Amino acid sequence: MSAVQRIAILGAESSGKSTLSEALARQYGTLWVPEYLREFVDTLGRVPYEEDQYGIALTQRAREDAAAGEAVRFLFCDTTPLMTALYSRVYWGRVDAQLALLDARHDYAWTFVTAPDTPWEPDGLQRESEEVRQMVHRMLVETLAARGIPCTLLAGDLPHRMRQVRGLLGQA
């Protein structure tokens, strides 16, 4: 049996990453790793500070590592340290050295980017605005291109995005 393939689901805020990740895991009969940042914000009742970023990314990756041992064929990862590093650049203009090292380990079999083409919805402390969402999307696409990380843009509603992914990963 081959190793589980980690699938990165990246995108700006309110672009459907969590919904897609959960739906794909259900479709393929496997696991998904929810975005730890959401839990962090809900638990602490605040947005992260710069010094929280590395711990958030480290926890995200540790949860991926734990789930990989239980997943079947694919592990759908709702965000990665790459997004944590990108948001560090947005809010603080820099990425701390430890986070940069973790971010450099973008070792996913597939990278999917959710287009910011769904309605933007406020989500308490975690979401900013449509303008920020569009800016982060542009930064993400530029970062992936600059680093030579192949990715597929997923657009449209959930059924369309699911069909796009199935066309690349194969049927469940």
C-alpha cells in the first residue's frame, strides 16, 4: 500500500477551504485536518499576535502528521504553514525564522487554491473584508508561482470544485 498523499487546500479567508476539505474527506472516505487557527481564535477569544504564528503553524503541521497515520489514500489539509507565513507578511511585514523554515517544507502531493468567488461572509474575529480576501488571494498565487509550487485554482460552487478535484485525483 502506498503512503497517504497530503493535499493542501489553500485560499484566502471565506473562500470555502473548510467546506471543501470536509466534503472531499467524506467523498474519499478519509480524514481532513481542520484549520487550527479557527480553534485558536475561538479558544482564546482573540486574533493571534506575531509571536503566536509559529506555534499555530507547528500545531497545524503536528495535527497533519497525527492524522496521516489514520488517513486512507488522501489527507485533506485545510490550510498549511504557508498560509500562516503569508498572513505574517500581511499583518507584520515579515516571517519569523522558525515559521519560514516550517513554511519551506511545502511537501504536499497536490496544492489546490480556492478562488475568492464565493460570497464573503464575516466570521467574528477571524475575517477582515472582501478587500483583504482579494489581496491575500493575489499574494498566495504570486507566492506559489515564485516558489515553483504547482497548484490548481478551484472556482465555482462546491459541486463544481468537487468535480474539478475528482478530475485530477480520480474517483473515490
